[in-house]
Amino acid sequence: MPVRLVVGLTGATGAVYGVRLLTRARALGVQTHLVATAAGVMNAHHELALDRRALEALADHSHAPGEIGACIASGSFEAAAMAVAPCSMKTLAAIAHGLSDNLLTRAADVMLKERRRLLLMVRETPLNLAHLRNMTAATEMGAIVFPPLPAFYHRPRSIEEMIDETTERVLALLGIEGASPRPWQGL
Ligand SMILES: Cc1cc2nc3c(=O)[nH]c(=O)nc-3n(C[C@H](O)[C@H](O)[C@H](O)COP(=O)(O)O)c2cc1C
């Protein structure tokens, strides 16, 4: 059975993280399932000039947010892990409160109930108390809250390098074989 990764893409800025995750997972032989919200598709178009069709072509399987009967809505479908990349505060709130009001938040809910890896690349600044409380709630339920904050100790030379390093770290955290974040070697 293939290793399956669910990627949720929401309307927070940083659509490139979802895109990079999909392309890198594919290169590592992982079967990808994409669910992009309407705001996610809008931002991907604005930030990367990718329309829905181009976005969907990056995944092995693509599901609409309203398609609540899709395979990833059930725990019996064995997806190894899920990343929401990027994760808006709205979707974070829905996940933190178990709303399951669309396919993305339902798939995340499934990850939590099945005790599988769920990683949220939350993006907002500054953070209000609701954002902070929702991150705490998601963490208490077992999700990994992973704001895509670049590290500078590898002295990145480009934005692409920063994004790639973050992507590798995310894939490694999700347990994807072949992910290769650069280890710190010490001073
Ligand atoms: C250009 C743009 C950038 C945005 N960036 C963020 C962001 O970084 N974080 C966030 O929580 N919401 C951001 N938003 C707002 C979300 O897109 C909005 O709350 C939306 O309802 C989220 O819906 P979704 O979670 O279903 O994708 C942004 C909106 C736009 C138009």
C-alpha cells in the first residue's frame, strides 16, 4: 500500500508551502490527497498565479471542500499523515473545536481521532488570544503546531532555500521517508 499524505491548503498567506509540500512528497513517492478551500485557491492564484486546475495537477488526488463523502473523510482510509499548509486562523479554529464543517476540517478531525500525525502550518501575525487558545487546544489533542518560521543559522541565500528547508522539516516530522532536513552540526 502506498504511503498517503493529505494536504490541506487554506487561505492564509504562504500557498507556496502547500505547493512545495505536494511536489516534494510526490518526488519521494508519496501518494498525495489535496483539499484546498476557496480562499486557499484564491491565494494560490494571487501569490503564485496558479489556478485551481494547476493546483490540482500537483496532487495525485484532489477533493473539493464540499465533497464530504470523499475517502479522506473516513478513518478507514489509511492516510499516514496530514499537513495543513498554510493553515488559516479560521481553519485552525474549526479544527481546534472539532467542527468538521468541510472536507478539510473533517480530514483533520479524522487524523486526531485515529491518533495519526496532523501538522498545522499556522500563519498569522500578530496573534490574538483566540489564535493562541486554539493552538493550545490543537496541541492538547495531539496536533503539531508548526508556524512556518525560517531558521537563519544555515545562512539561506534565497527565499526558495528557506521554503525548501521548512518543507523538509515538515516532511520529516510527518514521518515521510527520504525527507532530508539539514541537521545543525554545532559551532
Ligand atoms: C491575501 C490574503 C492573505 C491572508 N492571509 C491570512 C493569514 O496569513 N492568516 C489567516 O489566518 N488568514 C489570512 N487571510 C484570511 C483568510 O483567507 C480568511 O480568513 C478565510 O476565510 C480563510 O478561510 P479558509 O480557512 O476556509 O481557507 C488572508 C486573506 C487574504 C485575501
